[in-house]
Amino acid sequence: MPRFVLVCAAVCLAGARAWAGRPPAIVGLSLSAEEVRSADPRALARAIVARIKTDCDDAQAPVGPSPLGAGVRISVMVPAAALGSIAEFGLRNQHETASGGGKIAPAVRFEAEQELAMLRLPYGARGRALLPKYAFLSSEALGNPSPPTRYGGVELVLKSEVESRATWTYADSLDFWRRAGLYEPEGEANSVLPHSFSYRRRPRDHNSCVNYCEAQIWGPVTLDDVAYAVVPEGVTVPASFSRRTRIVRGPRAAADARAAPVDGLRRGLAQAALSDAQLIAAVAASSGSELGRLAGDLSERPSTPAIRAAFARLSKSRDALAREIALYGLASGPWEQFKPHLLVALRDDEPAVVIEAAALALPRRSESEVAEALKSLRAGLGRFEDSDRRRIAEWLDRMTAPALCAPHPNSK
């Protein structure tokens, strides 16, 4: 068995044991590396969704039924060539495979997903596995829209059990993503404000699906989560897939020539199993999206002087995602060493870095230097574009808000 598989299996087993008997709870505005290392990823995904349900969906009394109606179906479209990979590795997102049927923009998508979660998230191998796998919703109430076959010709219909770790939006969550987590006091007109599957219409929510309603399934998705697969007539199904999944044949479709996205996934799993020294060297030699993946893996490791030194260097990178991940990694170290980096990051010109810093500042916001830096940040929000200014203000307001979706009088 490859070394990286053995390491992953050991880490996952250790995490499951550490979680046993301990209910998940999310406190604050970010998940720490230790929380991610020790938590069962499905339980952590359910905790993310439960937080949105409690703080947003239940923030007001409902005035109507579910917009989704009864008998809603959650489906993921995949290329036929990926069925063997899915049988072996489960469904993976573009952060893990370095490929996808939609827009390939890992840094933008990661930021959008953190806005959806209303939580700053890790970007190591376990963090990437926590990030969403995307689906579409259908039901009679939604008009049973046609499957978006541009993402693949095979429809995987998921079991209803995944609803406990899934959110949904009226529109594609990458559209208008700078508004994804923004709660609007004048009504829920935001089509990409995430909802849990228990959501019922709230006052002034008159949204309807834009093309289709999108679902985001957080945490691992394997064939154990698939109720059945709709496969076009004439498409060969690998035995490894058909042995574990009921196959329903659909109409014959045009051939899907896309290759299975396994190379990027295998490379990512192997990189996550590197030693600290090997990973530090790989980070120093990389750039672009590869730098983000490698730095993310390093940020989930227990803090050591060598790792902190690597992140101190990375905090000066011209790459915004690298600076964001470096700050997250430095937060695991001693406070007195982390504080100077935090204060610098609160003055960064990149909204993602500033928001990361604000979330990580929450436990220390009463300290004089931190409080002054947060005050200066709010006073200087005019230097950001309007959409980014609103986002940063929303994260600052969450520091003292009684709930994620409580109206914030300071937001502009």
C-alpha cells in the first residue's frame, strides 16, 4: 500500500478516535488546525451546517413552507470517466483534484466557500476535504430542472442523510460570492445566502432558483452516500462502481471525452504525507495554486520553530492566498510571536487577508493593541471597494453579534 494512503488512514483513524464521545461545537469565527486534526470530518461538516441553521435559518419565525418543497433530490453530475476514481476515492472537489467542470479558480472558490460557511477554514488536506462538493436540487416545487450536463453526463443521486451536512443557495454560489454570507436586515433577498435543508420561508424572502438551486455538501462524500446513479445508455460502468451502487439507465447521450481527474488528487495526497522538512522545502520551491495546497498542508501540522519560520517568510509573499494561509499557520504558535504578524495583517490591502486576521483576532480583541488595530481597520474601510467593504464590516460585526444573521447596525 502506498505510504501516503497509510498515513492518511492513520490520521483519519486517530481523528475519529479523538472525536469519540465528544459532540462537535464551533466557537468563534475560525477552525483551528488542532480542531481539524482531531475532529471527524463528517461531524465537523454537520457542525458547520448546524451553526448556520441555528444562527440564520432560525433567527426569525417562518412565514411559509420550504421553497424546495417535498421530495427534494440532491444530485451531483460527474463525467463517466470519473466513475472508477469515485469508487476508489469518493467524490472530491477541485481543491483536491486540481481540476473541475466549472471555473478553475481555487483561491476565489476557497474565499467564496469561507463566505458560505461564515467561518474561516483551513486549507490543508483535511481542510480541502471539508470544503464543498457541489450538487443541484430538483423537486416538483422546483419544476424538476434538467441536470446541468456541462459538469458531466452521469447523475449521482445522493441519500437524504447528506442533508445534515449540506447547505443550499438559490443561485450558483460562485455568482455574487462577495454577498454569500451577508445577512440583509431588510429581508433575505440575497440569493447566495446559505440555508440548511430545514429552512422555511422567512419574511420578505421571495427568491426563486436561478437556473437551478445549488447544494453544497460539506465533508467527505463516498459511494455510501449515493442512493443510485443515472448512467446514459451505452456508457460502460466500472465493476468497482457498479458493485456498490444501483445503476439506473438514462437516455443515450453524447460521448463525454473528459478524463478522470486522478493525477492531481494522487499528487495532493502524496504531498500531504511529506515530512515537515520536505514540505517546507516544497513550499519554498512552489508558486500559484500549488503553493496554496502545499502551504495549506503545512498549516495543519503541529506548530514547530521551523514551521513558524517558514510561515514568517511566507507572510511576506506577493501571493494573497499564501499570506492568508501563513497567518492561519502562525496562529497555532505562541501568542507573543503571532501578535506582530496579526497586527500587520490587519493593515493588509487584500480583503481575504484582513478578514482572516479579524477572525483570528477575536479571542484577543480586548487587548489594547489588537483593539486599536481593529478600530483603525473599521475606520479605514473606505480604502476597499464597496463589496469588499461590506464583507469586512460583516466579519467585524460578527465579533460581537448574538448570532451570525443578527442585524448589524454598524454595517454599511
